[in-house]
Amino acid sequence: MSVLGLAFYAAEIARHELDIAQRTIVIPGLPESFKGFRIVQVSDIHFKEFTEASFVELVVHEVNALKPDLVALTGDFVSYGPFARHRSIGWAYECGELLTRIQCPQRYAVLGNHDCIVNEAAAKDAITSHGIPVLSNEAVPLERDGKRIWLAGITDALEGHPRPDFEKAIPETARRDDERVILLAHEPDILPTVAKYNVDLMLSGHTHGGQVRIPLLPPMMLPPLGVKYVEGHFQLGRTQLYVNRGIGAVTLPFRFNCPPEITVLTLA
């Protein structure tokens, strides 16, 4: 394959080869009523820099077809890139409108570093004003048949204001009563800090899985706080981590050997 042919493949074909990854996550002590609970994770859309509205519409269609119990959106809805910030702010609202078509009634998000650089307040409003709560150092209870687990979310570890506050994000009752906690956190390399709080499952994005993966070579495009835990499933102590490869691309409109991902996590 020629260089031009490879570039065309990476930009127009591989960048749109959506992968639906299925994982079972065993959480000791999970209430029986939550066994089989399905979380669909979508991350790093980077709308309009390189991610077309039609591709986001396809992602939403696939998410709805999966019929999840919860949809977790783990940040970077837009990009801080070559375009003026005011354009990215407008695109954040367009992205939010497209995401309203997700039919799952339980939809929650956190912001990513690009969202915060563009305009943290506007990015949060773009998502929340379209019916998707953004968790900023806070948690909400998820209840089934009289049992409860917690979904928490923190501000972005690189660019968020205020800074991540785990004491606020993880409810005292969860720590005291040993209830199960799922945490949304954009950057995966904060796992060692998260593990100190006995979080059961952390969901992250940020890395794009490296975006361009040349066989026999390490990932070429990894951001700060996204170099140790690049993609997939990890565990540190009690805390499990899943890193989603994301939907979009940054810097260059290429993906190679690293397809965009929707993740289906089934709790057991």
C-alpha cells in the first residue's frame, strides 16, 4: 500500500470502523439486583474537528440498539485545536443536541481536558442543557429493587476548575457502609490516587488507545496522564479501570490499528 493509500485508509476507513467492545466486570459485593446491569461508555467525540455529525448519529444509533441501563460519557466532546474557541463552543452545543437522541433515561457525563481548555462553563452547559447531567466532584445514587450503588464523577485532572476532589465526589455513606462506587474520570493515569478511595470501577477515555498503532512499535500519540493505562481493562487493588479508545481523533484525522470504540460493560 502506498503512503497516500495508507493515509486515505487511516482517515476515511479506519477512522470510521466502529468497534463495539463487550466486557464483563465482576465486582465483589455487588448487590444481586445489579448483576447484569449494562453500562455503555462513549468517550472523546471531539465533535467537528474531525468527527462528523453523521458519525455521531451512527454512534447514537448503535448505543440505542444496545438498550443499556446507563450511558456514561467520559469527556472531550469538542477539541482545542486549530479552530477558534468560539467555534468549538458552538460545536459543543451541536454535539449536546445530537446526544439528546440517546434514549437511555440514565445518562451522565464528565468533562475532558479539551472541553475545559475551550471553555469549561460553556462545555458543561452545552451538555447539561441537553438533559445530560455533568458530574463535577459529586455522585448520584443508582437504585434497583431497594438496593443502591453510586455513580460518581470528578472534574478534569489536567484542566478542571475546581480541581478533582475525591472526598466530595465519593459519598461518605459509600465509604462508611462499603457500598459499591463507579467513578467517571477522563484521564486514566490517576488510577493510583483513585484506588486509595476504594472505588470499585473507574471509567476513563483520553488516550484514544494511541490512535495510530504501528505493529511492533509503541503507541505514537499519547497525552499527559494517558501513557500508563492506554486501553482496555486494568486493576489496582480493589479498583478496576476500563479505558475506552474514544470515538474521535486529535491532531490528525487518522486512526490506524486502533478503531473507535463503544464499550458495553456488564456488571456481575
